[in-house]
Amino acid sequence: MEIRELAAMPAMGPLFARALVPSLRRGPARVPEHAVRVAGLSQDRARLADYDRVCGFAIRDEVPPTWLHVLTFPLHVALLSDPSSSVRLAGVVHVSNRMRLHRPVTAAERLDATVHIEGLRPHQRGALFDLVGEIRVGDELVWDGVSTYLAPGAVVPGEPVEVPKPEFTVSDPIAQWRLPADLGKQYRRVSGDPNPIHTTVIAAKAFGFARPIIHGMWTHARLLAGFEARLPHTYEVEVSFTKPILLPGKVGAWWRPDGVNWAAAATTPDGSKPYLVMAVRS
């Protein structure tokens, strides 16, 4: 696969504006066949500390794995705004995310980040595809992640694939979160994600929501922060996003060990319905 080197992380604003413009391409969906890479990326410690505060992590030298996803996200947007892509960011739905922390990563380390798209496949509502990211320190792979998205209405030949529903057990929450109306703006500040569906009523209503919705990756990070201190140095975490959370709002959460692994969920306040289901494997 061709890897296109970028001198620095691209600015999110112009990229996002381009990615929101519908493609004029017709016919089967197409995605870029190349990867994009930024080498020698230094981490902004002040931004990391702000991210930790917004998401509920303890501020320390070792970074959360979800922070490493945030660092790769501009490359996601770069690929979906590429002229060779008929799939645009507007309207795509983040279905699931999997990431593995291969070893603890510190804020002082310089990182090489690479992202590509693979697995374009039919779905009954359109097409699924995977944005695959890697972070290396020198030649060492320290983190990798897969974000699966649904592009409603996109056409891909073949039989639609079945997406299994995540296992969920109704449980009483052990934590309750109150999400303020400006939480989307707080997370935009620390993540750089400028999608207005998370910050303005007008944009949210344009996509069928009564109010702005919080970023799924904030919910992912906030839930993981509840028990991250009890996890080993290396682990894999997988989440399914099952329902958006409107802002402002109230959310329940629970987590519990499952042998050497962990199960967790962000739910309605009474615990009856999930917003996000998480599994952590050592």
C-alpha cells in the first residue's frame, strides 16, 4: 500500500469542511487506497492534561489509549476528504471501535501515526468500512485501533453483512453522570473534532436529533476512566455505540471484572438500555 507522508497533522477545520461536502461520484462506493502518515509527532502536554480533565482520567505521564485515537483522528478526516473517496464524513455513523495498547506510552515520546481504510463491505443500510490506525515509537508498534463506520445509502456490491449486537446485561449503575449542555464544546476543545452536530442545535436537528449529541469517543473515554487504574499495562478495549446521548443529559455507568477481563456499559440512568457497551481483554 502506498503511504503518503505528511509534514504535520493537517488542520481539522478546512479538512472537515471539505469532508462535509457530498461527493459527486456515482456508482459503487469508493475509498482511498493509500495510507497517510505523520512521523515525529510531539504531544501537547497542556492539551493532554485538559483532555484528561474533560474525560475523567487522572493526570499522569502515561497517556490513555483513547488519547492516542484522538491523535490519529485528523488522518481519518484527511482520508474521508480525499478526492478519491466517494464516502464523505457527513452522515457517517461510528458503529464500533477497537484499540490495543501494546505497552504504556508516555507524554514525552515522539510518535509516528499512520491511518488507512480497509474492509469496505455492504450493509443493509449502506456500507461499512474500517479506519485502521497505528502508532509507533521508532520501529515499535505501541498502539493500534480500528474504527468501524456505517455510510448510510452507500452502494457496495455483494450480500449485506450481519453486524452482531453486543451482549448487554441489564445492571444497576454504580455511577451517575450529569452531562452539561456545553460538554460537546469542551470535548471539541481537547479533541479537535469540529463536527457541529455535537455543539449546535441547528446542526443536530439537520441530522434528526432534537439537541446536540456528545461524541461517542468521549463516552468511550469517560467509561474507561472509571476503572482504567485497575487495568494491566497492556490490554485491548472494544466498544459498540448503540444509541446517541443528547446534551444536556444524565447517564448511568457500570463496570465489573469478568475473570481476567472487564465488562462495562454506559446506560440510561436506570440501567435498562445501553448507550455504549465495552469489553476489555488483557
